[in-house]
Amino acid sequence: VYGRVTDGAGAPVAGAIVSFTRPHPWNAIEPVEVGRTDGDGRYAVDADDDDKAMARKLIAIWAEGFVPACQTVAYEPGHAAEANFTLEAWAS
């Protein structure tokens, strides 16, 4: 899973925390892997699940000065999936 994190003006958000999780059977969230965006706001994480025909991950993004964001991405294991985010600045 890969993507880019930008602000409302399209500028990259560097150093944003990227959290990949999967739903747990009891409606809890189980963290899978954590990374950070690079200087251009890009991230890439290997998020393959065993041998399922289709996998789903909840991706959450946190960055200082921005409202956290999340989305669910579905993908075929072994294939790349893109999930981009536009973060909203906290109201001052």
C-alpha cells in the first residue's frame, strides 16, 4: 500500500505518522505496521495478509497541526494499492 499525504493547498506533509490496521473480530483495531511520510509526503508499506483473495486495511494518518484522517483500502495481496490523503489543518 502506498500513497501521498498533502495539505489542503497540495503541499506535501512530511513526517506524518502512517498507521495500518485491520479490523479485529471483536470490533477492536489491531495495529499492523507504522511508518512515516518522506519529505515529499509519500509513504509505502508492505501490508500483505496471508493468502486471502482480497484484503482490507484501515489506514490512519496523524500529523502535527492537522486533523487526523483515515480510510479503508481493499487490495489483492501481492498487488499495489494506492491511498492518498489530504489533511485539513486544525482550526486556530
